Amino acid sequence: MHLRLAAPSALAIVLPTALAFLATAAPAAAHGIVGDRFFPATLITDDPAVADELTVPQVDAFRTGDEPPNTEVDISGEWDKRLTTNFGVSFDGTWTELKTPGGGTVTGFQNFGTTFKYQVLTDAPHELMIAVGLDTEWGGTGSAKVGADAATTLTPNFYFGKGANDLPDSLWWAKPFALTGVIGYAVPLAHEPRALQSGFALEYSFRYLSSHVRDIGLPTVINQLTPLVEVQLTTPIANRMPSTGTINPGIIWSGNRVQFGLEAMAPINRASGHAIGAVFQVHWFLDDMFPHSIGRPIW
């Protein structure tokens, strides 16, 4: 889920609230943990964990790759629910405001989506997590005015996360690095091009550095930060259309019940967009907030 050219009005509302909460919240608990490694929920790509979570709001602001470009603001949300300890389902939706160069504005919802995810492997000694899933974008549930497709699209996905704890002790400074990613094959249920969809996040956890490698005396608020760079790419199959995507440097602050993330969005080419956008996210850990009710698996 995703905000791409700066949307000053949206950021002006959510950022002060986020910063105020950041000053008082506690350290993170049990989301996306394998061994000593905590994988935070990333903003643009999906992390490999199955958990009870709520993302609301996420705001993306950007200029599209059209010529001339439109200005788009997306406000989205996602609810992730564990059915069993290792198997879960998520529901997501996005409301879009699209401003055309001529000054007209249209609004509407994108297609709604569901994703089933199964956590196949959790290898604590090697800080490795692997999952598989199926994402469905339900065609015709959104508005064509804002670009929602009439065709349903199925995307089988492979997810992974790997920490760098296997590095030798001489490279202690690099052990806080981790890499997460998702690779999917989008198949529209119509005569439309298929596409390879991939996303990766390179993370550096100050929490991991201070707690499991070497405490270098950083302030608590810094120890709760995870700088990262995310990359998302869409590559059409069997035609000559260029790949599109963005490179997103940013930072995540993780608390006990909530995390905040903020990233820039740099398009990789003109087909991907114009200028630098931004994405801001508030992500709630329902499994930590309500461990005995809605935050636990149904079965």
C-alpha cells in the first residue's frame, strides 16, 4: 500500500500526530520475529510474516507516468487476520483522488483486494522466514475513472526475509542488515498482459545492533529506528513495454503497538512517474494490542 508527490495537506495532518505518539510509545513486541530478528512491516512491499495487523492510514502522493502527468493521492488501508498460527488472510482497499493537468478532479475507489498467505518456514538460527501466498485484485469493484481494471487479477507470491547474523564477528557492524522481498506473477483473467512483480527491502535495524550485537550508546528513540530502501518493479511479460517501478529510501520507527513509516518515492523512468513522491504509513500490531481477542488466530 502506498503516497507519491508530496501531498502537503495529508502529511500536515498525520506527521505531527505520529511524532507526538513516537515520543511516548514503548519498544516493539512480537510481530515478524524469527530468532533475534524483528522484520518490521514494510510500506511498499509485503513482509513475509503472518500476523494480526491493521494498516490505517497509508497515504501515497505522486505524479503519474502519463504525458502530461496527473497528480494522484491514494489513501489506503489493510487488515491482516490470522486464521491459524501460520495461515492468514488480508483485505485491502484504496481511495484515489486524481487531478488532471486541465484542472479537473475525479475520485473513487481502486479495486478491492484479498491475499491469502501461508508461512512455510521459520528458521530461527539463520533468521530466515519464507511464505507463499495468493493475491486477488477483484476486477470491477473499483471505479474506472481512477484507473481500476475491469478484469480480476490473480498473483501467486513468494515471500522471504533473511537476517545477516551469519556474518563473521569481524563484520559485527553489518549484522543488523536484513533483506526481505516478494516475487509474484500477475495473471489477469482476461486478454491482458501478464507481469512479473517484484519488491525488495534492504533494512538496517538499530534495535538489533544494540540488543544482539554491540550497544554503542545510542538514544532509545534511535534504537527503535530501521532505515531502509525499498524497490518495487513491474515487468510486463511477452511484450516490449518497459519495466516500471520506484526506489524508496526511508525510515520506520517501531513501538510496542504501532509503527510509523515515511519514505520518498523515486520513479525509475518516465513511464513510472514524474518527480519525487512520498508515502506515509501508520501500522498497528493487533496481536500485541489485543492478544486474547481479535489479535489471536481464529483456530
